[in-house]
Amino acid sequence: MFIDLKNVSFTYNLNMPFETEVLKSLNISINKGEFVGIIGHTGCGKTTLLQLLNGLLEPTVGNVFVDGIDIHKEKNKLREIRKKIGLSFQYPENQLFEETIFKEIAFGPKNLGLKGNNLIENVKKAMKMVDLDYSNYKERSPFNLSGGEMRRVAIASILAIDPEVIILDEPTASLDPQTRNKLLNLIKDLFRCYNKTIVLVSHNMEVIAELAQRIIVMEKGRIVLNDTPKNIFRNNVELLEEVGLAIPQITSIVHKLRKMGKPIRTDILNIEEAKNEILKIARNNR
């Protein structure tokens, strides 16, 4: 595995009057080349977990290993670790600050020591990955862009350091449907074409079901489920509802059809699967 959390707990305001334990005895492994979705009700500890994954926070109890390194016992390697793991916070465009898009995207690799043509090439590559034309965008202000373009600039600023793992916290929040779909296609490309390991937090069950190979479900700082999307949404409808989560709409429909006595699979996650299954049942009933 590439990232490994062992018995990790985290408490805010430790030993103070408002001490709050937000993560409790987590054991999580994420393999290189994997796409992992993390879901859970607001306040369950997802964002805190993401900050532990790349060393922004140190666990109160337990150990975080990245590529075999205990990142808080070998603090001299923390900078190297953060180069391997890029983290995009929710609404990352709120963190833009440079006067041009080039300077914004170049900020990370420049601080890691990249200079000259190597720096320019890294920026060009990152902009190409998010479908921003270098010549047309490099001198523009990041504050004069659409919401979707700003989001892509923020992601490009992470890609410019060439991380092996990309962590995305609600990357499609507050985007219109068309812009959201473009961003989701970008995330697919990062995984399939550029071989990035992806960790995605989202409240959108359809997105998680479509993209993730494995889903981690959190509730009150603990992991309650850790399995494939098909197993999660086929076998745990009542549990998901108990922790304030829904299942994909199409999956909900096939569960209802099953209760009505229709011989339909309940591990269906998208419309195309549902169509093929219904056609199959119709052919068998002729």
C-alpha cells in the first residue's frame, strides 16, 4: 500500500475545555493506482482525515505511513511527502492569490526548487492536463475566470508539483451541471490517462458510484463500511440511511422494483446498467 493509517485518532483542543475527538481508531490503506471515495454526513471527520493523509495534521494517537515512511517520526521527509500527495480543499478557488495564472500554478514547484525551463514545462504540462491553453491563459488573472476555470487552475497548481496522489474535497461543490461534468471528466482523465491515485470526498452518490473503485463510509469519526461500490449500495441501504446518506437514484429504483417482485439485480449503479438489465429481463419473459 502507498498510504497506511494505523490506529489513528485525532482530537482538536487536546486537554482543553472544548476537547473534541473527531477521528477514532482508524485503519485505512490506500494502494498506488487506486481510486477511493470517502463519504459520510457533514461533521463525520472526512476533511480532518484528508489533512492527516498528507501531513497537514498530526494524529493524536497512531501512525501515518506514506510509501513506507512514518511521516511524523521522520519529519525531515515531510516536504518530500507533501510533494507526493496533493490536496485540494473544498472551494480551492478561494485560496488563489497570485496576479497571473502562470504565477499561481508555478508557486508550488517554484518553492520546491524548480527553476527556468523546467518550471515552465511543469506549468505547461499541468495546464494541459486541466485543458487550459497555456498561451491564452498564462498572463490572465485567476480572478477573472469562471468558477469552473478557477477550480481547474487550483487543481493545476497541485498537478504542477507532479504528485502521485491527488486528494479532492468536494471538487464539484457549487458548480453548474455542465461545469461539474467537465470537472468530473478531468478527474477521470487524471486517473485513467495520467495514472494518478485519487482520493475523492463527495456528497454526490452518483459521482462516487461511477468513479470510485472502493468506498469508505464514515460516521462520527469511525469507518462503518469499506468495500466496492456495488457491495456498499447493494447490501447496506438501511445502514446508509441510518447515517444520513442516500444511495444513487437508479440503485434506489431497482431496489423498489425488487421489492415489487421484479427479478432485477440490486447492484446496479447507473442508467446504462439498468437499461441492459431491464432489456434482459424483457427478453427472458417473452
